Amino acid sequence: MDLDPGTVSIIQLAWSRLLGLDDGALAGGSDRLYAVDDGASVLTFVTLFGREVLKGPGWAVDAGRTMSGTELRSHSTLLTLSREHGGRGLGEAQLYFCDDLPRFEGPPAVVSGEVSLIRELERRCPPDDVAEAGLAAVEHPFVLIDEGDADSAPTPLSGAGYDIWQGILAHIAVITPPEERRRGYAGRVAAVAVEEAMAAGLVPQWRARTDNTASQRTARRAGFAFAGTQTSVLLGA
């Protein structure tokens, strides 16, 4: 799936601002961009629609100027580069975006934003998944539920939600308990989040760890197109 050129421009604007660059910095050219921030708590390397950006303290940016994009996309490279500065893992991720409403057949999804259902859903998921999605903390959460019968409480099947970045992007989070996977639940609830985000005039963004092929597969099935990568490490205080 290809993104509309207008959507690409909007994404480039948002990420230019996220990375502390001029608004039009990502829109043209092919040279790697550098953003020096000596107070940065994160060292990050981003590729987006063919452009590369390295952002971090001056010592990191200077070292990175001699490295290839392939090297800087590697989490181990950034960890090695920042070892003497307390660097610790955030990881490698792929970035996806969409500008078309997802299409699903069947009855409308039944969703809820009840905090108790979010907590129950997270309780059934691995801690790493809970930390990555952070569903309980997002601005706009949705939980896909099985309503059951009149004598039983609803069962949370999967959850999705989004935070708003730069007033432009809807950063999507999705989480599903292991026993509920491969049933299409993640795609259904993600579609709800995407529809709500697009109705609010936002561009949905999906970030999936490079080792999380299930998340990448769900993103593509939900109509998201691959656009780049983000590799980051936290720096010591």
C-alpha cells in the first residue's frame, strides 16, 4: 500500500518537529541530517522515506558521522557508542503509517474504555508487552470485548489506543493476551483506534519492534505501509 504524497508531507513535518529540525528538513535532499542536543536523554537514529537523522549529544553525533546507515540502525552499535555515557537499551523498531480506513467484514466491534477492563487485559499479557504498549497510559484507549451473557462480566480480548504526537500523528498501541492471538482481535480493535484517529484529523502511526513479526504483520493487515525505522538508547543521567 502506498501513502498519498500529502500524507507523506504531513508525516515528514511531524517527525521534523519531533527531531528538533526545521519544518521542511525531511522534505527534500538525500544527505543524512544531524540534530545536536547536548541535554538529550536519548540517542536515536531514524530513517524515514529514505532520509536519515541522527539526534543526540554532540559526542554521539560526531562519532556517528563516520558510520553507515546500516551500522547506526543496529541497536548494538548505539549501545557500544554510548557505553561510556550510561547507554542502555530501548531497541530497534519499524515505523508504519496509513491514510486509508481499514475494512473489516462482519458486525461492528464492541469496545469499551473502562479502566478495569484495561487492567484485566494487561494482567493477562506478558510484562514486556504491557510495557511496550502502555495501554493504561494512552490518551484514547479501546478494549475489544466479548459481552458474554447477562450473568457474566465482559471479557477483554484485545486492546488498542493512541496518543497524539505534535498534534499531527496518532501513535497507535496494540496489545493482545497470548491465548487470544491469531483470531483477528488485534486487527479489529486496531481498526477502531485508526478510525477514531482519522476522524480526529490525525495520521495513524504504528511502531513495531524489529523482532516482533506478529506486530508487523498486524500493521500490514490493518492497512499500514512501512516507512522507516527508529533505533534508540537511553543515556545515563
